[in-house]
Amino acid sequence: MEEVSILKLVLLVAVGIFSGFINVLAGGGSFLTLPALMFLGLPATVANGTNRIGILMQNIAAIRTFRRAGHFPLRLSLLLSIPAVAGSLLGARWAVTIGDEAFQKALAVIMLVMTLLALWNPKAGPLPNAPPREESGLSGWQRAGLFPVFFIIGIYGGFVQAGIGFLIIASLVFVGLDLVRVSALKLIVIFILTLPACAIFVSAGKMVLWAGLVLGVGNVIGAQIASTRALRKGHDWIKKVVTAAVLMTALGLLLK
């Protein structure tokens, strides 16, 4: 990797703050951090693994904030994490065996698909005044139907991570959960499925610790700001941030 300047490190932290903010509320922040890590000189597949460190750090920070506020659907999160982890192991195995050129081509296609998906404007119920119950009002059939969906989401998250928030939001809002509740559940599931993926990237030598930690510092700052704002502003405000994230992702594609 080429010599890293102070300016590049500052830019990496700044990108981390911005991506951590939109990751907590919507998703797609990795579409910013992956190019930033490659700009530092990391190969594409190594950037893909290194990016997971910041994801873990930001989710820990945001989960703590949501939990203190009473938005902590742990039971449903753990349930959906079972298929997600299984899928993540498969996706991560694929990611560490694919070549850098092939991964870059796959990432370009994924960015296009995720942008189209993110343009979908989900409708959800209003934010309740009291903290939601852990079961979130889902029927047994709804929870069972989410199992194969989250297995596929897990495969995707293990492979590339970028834009996984859009997939989780789409699936959970579709069954009637409000976006504040979805944001909390999304953080927990992504944190859990990222752990085994990180183990695979580390064992394959596809992770640079120092770069991930620098990025993670920014991610944590952005996550703290986002989670606090989400709890204060509620569902409608998150919808606006999701829309902004979509526009920024689309702009990034056009510039690319």
C-alpha cells in the first residue's frame, strides 16, 4: 500500500462520519467507504474486509443509544440473525476467493441495483408514543416468512455489506414495522452477521486493522449523531434521510 498522508487519514475519518450517519438511518454508507479505502491503496477485496471494522464499531455505538431509549427488539433480532449468519458465512467465503477485478465489477452492478431498490418509498405505520413491544406485533407466519429473506440478506451482507440496510428496511417495513423500530433491529442483525464474516476476512488476510479503526472512529461519531436524531425526530424524519441517501448514492454512480 502507498504511503498514507495525514490528509488522507482526515478524509477517511470524515467519510466515516458521513457514512456512519446514513448507515444507521438508511444504508449505503459503504458505497462511500469502500472507494475511500481503495483510494488509500487497499485492493478491492481487502477494502471490503477492512470496511467491516467500522461497521462493527458504529453499530455498537448506535445500539447502545437505541437500547437506552427503549427501542431494543432483541428477541426478533436474534431470531432473524440465525438465517442471516448462515448466509453471511457463505457470502464471506465467496468474497475472499473472488479476484479484485471481478469484485470491482460485481460492486458496480450491486451499486446500480441497490440504487434502484432504494428508490422504493416504503409506507409504514406511525411511530408509537411508547417504546414498542419486543414481538413488534408480527405473526408467526410473518416471522417464518422473513427467514429465507434474511438468509439471502445474510449472503449479500457477507459478500459486500454495502447497501444491506436498504434490503433490511425493505423487508421489515413491508411487514408493517415503523422505521425507528426497523433502524434498531437493523443495527443488531447487521452487527451479529458481520462478526462471522470478519473472522473469515481476517483468516484470509483480507483486513487492515489500522485503516478499519481509523474509519471506525468516524463511523462511531456519525452513528451517535444519527441514532440520537432518529429517536428525537421519528419515522418521517428518517424517511427524509433515506431519500437523501438514495440521491447521494445515485450521484456517486453518475460521477463514477
